[in-house]
Amino acid sequence: MDKSSISDNLHLITDRIQSAANSIGKNADDIRLVVVTKGHPLERVNQAVEAGVSDIGENYVEESVPKIEAVGDVEGLEWHMIGHIQSRKARKVVEHFDWVQSVDSLRLAKRLDRFAGEIGKQIPILIECNVSGEESKFGLTAWNELEWAELAEEIGQILELHNLNIKGLMTMPPFFSDPNQARPFFIVLRKLRDYLSTQFPANDWQELSMGMSADFEVAIQEGATIVRIGTAILGPRV
Ligand SMILES: *Cc1c(COP(=O)(O)O)cnc(C)c1O
């Protein structure tokens, strides 16, 4: 994969994002594309940035911090943590990332808040929700609507942490070869967002981060405002 093929893929994916957005009366500008660079070397990250990528997603602290430091200050570039965060790595995440999409417990949220306070930073976050019940998936338990009141209580406590700004929800549905099978899980996340907006109307619940290489068009049709795409732009991970 060289710079021109990354750029070609980026154009193709941007066109597909635009078509999916248009199909529900939205513009391409309403959807933020986060390019996921986990498993790809620094060189590839730099190529993506040169090709005009403005949001990058990474999963692992050890892998991402050296990349973030090497890429350095680039106007408008934002780094999104999208992977599960171990407690002892929370400080590094706060120091290096612009967004944390994978806040999957109150305990983690409290740690992130504390470290953010120590360095005087306000961090936009998403609450990661498990809408499928798969044990391999991280996220607050959200697949059973009957438990949403309990979930709202926990989220209410995260809302009180003043250095974290909840912008919405994130999820990763099970993988299906037919992306339409992921649709019900995207719908659950959207409905949960709507429920939380009625419970906590003072907060802005706009963002829904859902959809990856295999299913981003379906996710956009169901209300995604952020898609996280790796393979379809950068090729297979090494
Ligand atoms: C790896 C990853 C992605 C990107 O997956 P692709 O299938 O390569 O597009 C998106 N979101 C999360 C949370 C990931 O871990």
C-alpha cells in the first residue's frame, strides 16, 4: 500500500460515506471519518495524514504513543482512543489523546477524569456500550432495554465528572458477513442514545460512533455520526 493507493481508497470510502449520508438526507460533512491505524507502521500513518486524514483511531497505548509523538503537531489532526484501556494506562491516554471513545466503566471514567484534572484538560468522550451481549466485547451492559434505567444511573455518575464531556455513544456489533445483520445492533445504540437524551436533556448526545470497514454504510443509515475505518482504507493489518 503506497501513498497514492491510500489516497484512492480514501476517495472511494468518502464517496460511499457521502452516498450513505445522502440516502437519509444528511451530508458527508455530518459524518466524521476516523481512520484506524492500529497494526500499521508510522510510515502508513504519515501517508494517511498527508492524504488529508484529520482523525486517527488507535487501540493500544504502547503502540500509539510513539506514533502520536512521531507525527507531532499537525493542524486539525485529532487522535481517538478506541481500544479497551487498562487502568494503569489511563494517564497516558489522557496525556496523548484528543478523544476517548472507549470509556467502558465508571471506574475508568473516574481515573480519566482525575488525570485530566491534574493536567487541566477537558476530554470529549464516548460511552462504549455492549449492545450484543457477546462476552468478548467491552462496554457497559446495554443489550437489555429493561436494564437501561440502571445503566442511566451509572452514566449519570460519569456525567458528573467535570473534566470529561460525554458526546455520545460508541459500539462494536458482532461481525457478520452480511452487514445488514448488524443493523439491529446499530438501532439499539441509537434508541439508547434517544433514551439517554430524555433522561439527561442538558447533555448533548449527538455522537454515535458505529460502523467499520464491513458495515459503515448500514451504520450511517441508522444514524452513525462517526465511522471508524481501517482495512478498507489502509489494507490488511500486519
Ligand atoms: C480495528 C477497529 C476498527 C477498524 O476495523 P476495520 O474492520 O479494519 O475497519 C474500528 N473500531 C474498533 C474499535 C477497532 O478495534
